[in-house]
Amino acid sequence: QVQLVESGGGLVQAGGSLRLSCAASGRTFSSYVMGWFRQALGKEREFVAAISRSGGSTHYADSVKGRFTISRDNAKNTMYLQMNSLKPEDTAVYYCAASRWVALTTTVNEYHYWGQGTQVTVSS
């Protein structure tokens, strides 16, 4: 089992940047595919980005491609999400998640462990 804790959320103006972190503890961090998801008020949880176990492969939702960058540091048991050019529609609670699947996955149900979430609010 792995425990996940997100940090780095906050309030930012449109066009600004934030960097989210996800600290993992428990079983070997590098054995998990990792992902970021978000959930806006009244909406379903949606995929944002995913990264392979080694960090060599990434995948992004079209809505964030070119603005967000996912990365991980297996030596520090930490994953990151650098968010640039933020828009009001990026406002949501952001969750990090770990999957036991070998391949990258964008499906909520294929992630087995979740953090508690961190709020990101982008003002116009």
C-alpha cells in the first residue's frame, strides 16, 4: 500500500503558475504509474496527466497539453505537476493517484490509491 499527500495548491490569477507536489510513503514509489486528476465543483473527476514508473513516458489531457508538465523523482518518492498559463477553468481540487497497472492509464477506476486533494483556484 502507498499513502499519498498533495501540496502546493492555492489562489492564483489567470496566466499565473503553480507547482503541485505529491509525496508518497509506504511501498516502493517507483513501482507505480502515477497520475493527476481534478474535480471541479459539480463535475466528475477527470484525468489531467500520467507518468510511467520510470518517468520516461507521460500523457496529458488535451485541455492541459502544452501548459502543464508532470514529473517524478523516484529518489525522493515525489511527483510534481507544474502548471503554467493557468485559466479560470483549471479551478478544481487536484488529486494525485497511484496505479498498479504497468501501462499508463487515464481511467479513474484503474488507480488504486488516492491523496486527499489540494484546491487550486484561478481568478479571472
